[in-house]
Amino acid sequence: MKLKYLIYKKSEFEHEGVLLDGFARLKKEAKAYGVQSAAFGDGPLCSSIKSEGIEADCALALAARDETLAEAKEGNVAALALKIPLFPNEGLYQSDFLREGFEGVDIWFLERVYQRAHGIPWRVIETKRCYLEEMTVFDLPELYMLYSGAGMADYLPPLRSLTEEICYVKTELTQMYRFFGYGFWLARDRFTDELIGRAGFSHFFLGEDCLLEMGYAIAAKRRRQGYAFEICEAMLAYAKGMESCFDRVNCFVQEENKPSRNLLKKLGFEWKGKRIRGNCEMLLYEYLLNV
């Protein structure tokens, strides 16, 4: 499944034959990546794409009106809502993605809107040797294999039962991805797609304070090769660009876990003392995002 068409109604994004600011740039960028644009009249969206031979699951609709959003939803077409001055009274509440005009909207953003609508996991971060992608229930067999490797459970809680892990991925983890843009991701080799670990962010309440916590685990055969530093450095850069209410990242480490303590110092974390996490006394490290 792949995004092939960007569709829209002329009355919403063209004014007297001229495309709205930013739209010409977006269409040109989309075309460069093989995504064709199709403009329609004010008839029902589903009938329009059918008459043009466009498959619904290959299209992304741009919508500035609630009516168009409803038509896209009815036809199972992925949609991006755009708030524009021509239609100030449209609520656009039916869309998972809403933007004020075309600022910040590029082909990569369109691709992610399309992927989210079709349940396709995002490749979130790329490094020189790895990439981090969202996890689905289909990845669980690989994850169990990863956790069965030597050393994976030294400082991590074991995986739960398959039923519990499926429930976690389908509910809590999926909601983290959708609402916050982060969660725990799978770490894969860029060249072989081999699963080499997992890493990401989660929320943890320390007393009444909600912390943004970073975690990571690398397969034993990939350790002492700089993978943990490479992945964590990229995650911290990602965190600096996230739209969130957090101004710092925290990490809890067992005192005896010297490799992780050294890694956090190398990344620029500061030790903030000892804290009780669960039933264990752990060291708390902090990284300021706005410095």
C-alpha cells in the first residue's frame, strides 16, 4: 500500500484559478516523489475518484470543509484537514490531523498522515546504521526472540504473556504513538532490517510529577559498538523538536549498571540523586532539552 494521489476540490484550494499560498510548492514536491495531484469539482468525493479510476486506499484527500471530510471518511480515504481563511466556520473535527494552512506541510508529513490512516507503522528516526520504527503486534515474535538473548533481561523487566503484550501494543502503545508522537520503538539495522533492540520515551509519575523517561536496550551482540550512543543521541535530538510540555528527559539506572551510567554521562545527562522506582532504588539522571 502506497500513497499515489493527492486529491482535493478546486473550490476549497483554488481562488479564481490560483492555488492558495503554499499549495503550488506542495504539489510540485509531491510530484517529484511520484505522487500525482487530482482536482475535482464540488460533487461527492467518492464518485469523483471512482470516475477517474483512483483507488481509495492509494489517495490522500485535502479538506477545508467538514462536508469533504465526511465524504473522505465515508469512502475510506485518508484525509488531512486544513484550516484556511476562505472557510472560517468549518470545525474540521473529524480529522486526526489538522493544520493551519500549508506551512509545515511537506511530502513527508503527507506520507505520515496516509500511513497513520492505514495503520502503517512510522519509521520515526534514522541514524547512520539504524532506524527506529513503531511497533505492531506482528513484531512480537521477533521481540520475544530478542528478549531471549543473553543479557537482555539483566536490567529490564521480562516481557509479559503474549495476550498481555498484544493488549499493550493495541491500546497503550498505539495511543502513545497517535497522541504524543512517541513511545517505545523498535531499533533495526538500516541495511538488514534485523531487530537489534528497542528504545524510546514513556511517561512516569514520580510523586505528583510526570516525567518524560527515556529507555533503551541493545542486543548483546551489538553492544560495545556505539549503537546505544548513536540511537540515544538521535532520540534526544528528536525530543528537542517534539511538540510537548516537557523541558527535560529523565532516565533511571541501576547503580550497578556501569555501562549505562557512563553512556548517560557521555550524552550530557546529569545525576540528580537516588529515587525509588517501583520497588527498587535507582539513580535518576536528567537531560535539559532547551540548553
